[in-house]
Amino acid sequence: MKTIVLLCIGLSGLFAIIDAQFPHHCKSPPLMEGRLMVYVTKDNLVMFDRFSYDAFERRIRLREFIHVQNQTYHEDILLLFREGVYYSISYLNSTCVKKSFKGDFRPIEIPKDAKFQAQVVIGSLSEPGAGVLANNWNGKEDNVLYSATFTEFGCLPIMVLENSEAIGDVMASYFDMVVGIEDPDTFFPPSFCESVELTESDGLDPFTAIWVKQSN
Amino acid sequence: MKTIVLLCIGLSGLFAIIDAQFPHHCKSPPLMEGRLMVYVTKDNLVMFDRFSYDAFERRIRLREFIHVQNQTYHEDILLLFREGVYYSISYLNSTCVKKSFKGDFRPIEIPKDAKFQAQVVIGSLSEPGAGVLANNWNGKEDNVLYSATFTEFGCLPIMVLENSEAIGDVMASYFDMVVGIEDPDTFFPPSFCESVELTESDGLDPFTAIWVKQSN
């Protein structure tokens, strides 16, 4: 996987026919919902997420299946970055865990220092509805090498590959993206969480860590 | 990677809202050109290909960069399945290697026994041009587990993941697909190949093997 990240950065330019009219650093929608598959090679961990994302209020709701060490878990997580708190919710048992965490909100965006690498069509433009135009960007931020692909129209994420010493290789594929939030209540914990006491976190779990930019 | 292939098969259904109107086994165009990134985990081999594909005449032209064992190679390959011959061409040196090979043409298609798993949007349908509708299919053929994603309109390949004992895990991402062939001459070897004698192949190289279905 490290090879892929490095080669996306190094080799994709070989195919790119780039003229002076580079794509701009587009701005992704601040309110989005979608699905996400994340593969963390170091832990051989795969996650399938449904997520709701609010960059205004800095909050994320995740409903995910995590497959690691031949086990599959379900998690329902509400991350509130302004409060520095996350909830792990079980509707089945009407139970809730409320934990503090440290780290900044990590927006879904093309990093400011990212370099444009190539414009690609996923599928084809040979007929209507058969493809989507996307731009590949890459760079290095906080010792993390990344390769990020976003749609040309709408500036929506498609795939982000990352490589770092600390976490190893992470591949995130986004799909079923919708601009906006269907139900704003998704960012509030259910009533049975109200009486739960806050506990100190001993560090973020792997399934939440990818959303959090660790403070230096 | 094996985990991903298996989970694509096992878990993506959890997100699929499937009604009775299943997508049909669409037929991919017989003439296509495009680009392809292939990652073969067993050999830690990454290929970036430009390819032309002719399912009528069963021939494929590949121009590729191969990264393996910290080395990068360029290859220009013409595979002629009807003749059971492939050419390895170097325009730089005006040299050519002509080799025989065994194996059937492996069409780009959704396998007949593939099961529909989920319909997804890559990007978003929230605005025009921001996404493409695709279908995920999976199954097992000749002891190879696969997960294949093709566009709903046009039936063009987007991604194929495979896992087998023999080859390990192979991830193929297609992009910049065009229906048709820009220059039909691409399927003819250059003139300096005419006088080259045929040699017996001692087995296909990894960069051609993915296009060939081995005979049982």
C-alpha cells in the first residue's frame, strides 16, 4: 500500500497532460452525508461507515461495521469536536459511553499545500451518466504522505490514500455522497445518553482516529 | 487486501437497499481504451497502464509503467490471443520480442455467475456531473474470489478486486475510459517486428498475466 501512495504521487504525473489551466483548490461542501470504506493496513482493519458530516459545527456521526482480527463489530459514534467529547451509542441496549478526546477537527478537503497531479475520468465521458470527472492531488502534511481524489464538479471526495510512520497506510473510499444533512437530529445523542458521566479517554480508538487531526 | 475482497463480498450487502428491480448483467463495450492501475500484493507490484482493448479480434495493446522491487520499468506489449502470440516492443531501440503464450482471452465483463451486491454512487448525484452510478458484483470463478464494480450506464469497469491462492490479491482500478478505438493501427506491431522470429514463452510475465485466463 505504501508503494501505491508513493506511486500515485510519483507516477500518475507521467500520464497527465497538463496545460496552464490547472484545476483550482475547490471547496468541499460543509454539510455532507455518505458512505466510506476505510482500510488500515497496519491493523489489517476494514471499516464500512455511514457518516454525516458538519464542518460548521465540527461534528461527525458514524455508523460503522469494523472488521479486525477476524471479528466484525458494529459501532455508532457521535464525535463533537467543539466539546472534545465523543459518544459511543448502543440503541440495542440503550447504553451510552461518553468520553473526552484531544485533537482537532479534520475537515474533508483538499489540503492547502496539495499539488495538482492529474485529471481523470472515473468511468467514461463517452456517454451521458457513464463517468465522473475527478482531480488527483497529493503532498505531505505533518509527515503524512497523501494522495486525494475529489470530483471536479461538487468537490466531493472519492478516494484518499495516506501513508505515515505512526499509522501506516490508510485507504479511504467514499461513495453515495449527498450534499446536505437529511436529519439534523443525527448530531444529538439519544435521550438515554443524558445522564451518562464523562470519562477520560485513554486515546482514540482506531475507528475514530482517522477523523481526528492529532495536535502537535 | 484479502480482507477487503472478502468484506466487499460479505459486508457491502449490509448497506445495500435492494428492491426487486435488480440491475441486469450488462454487456461492456467490445472496443475500449483507457487507463488502469493494478496492484498485485504478492509481488508488491504496481502497474500504470494505458490500454486499448478489442474483444472482437481478441487483442490488447498495453503501454505500462511497472514498479516492483524499487525499480520502475516501461513496457509496450501487444497481446494477440487468436494467434497465441505477444510482442514486447521498444521504439527507443527499434527492437521487438515475439513470444508464444497459452491462455484464453479474458474479456472485461461482469462474469455470468456474478451476484449483484449493491448499487453505489461514486461521488454524488446531488448536482450534475458530480457522480457516477455504479453496480457492485461478486462471486467466485475458477477458485478466484472477485468483487467487480461497473458503471450502471455504459457498463464500463471501475474497479475489480480479486483473490486467489495462485496470484494472491489483485486490485485493478480503471479510469479515463473511452468507448471505441482512436487508432486501429495500435493492434499491429511496428515494421521492425516483421523479421523477428517467434520464441517459445516460458510463462507469462506478471504484467501480461492479469489479461489472460489460464486454461484448466
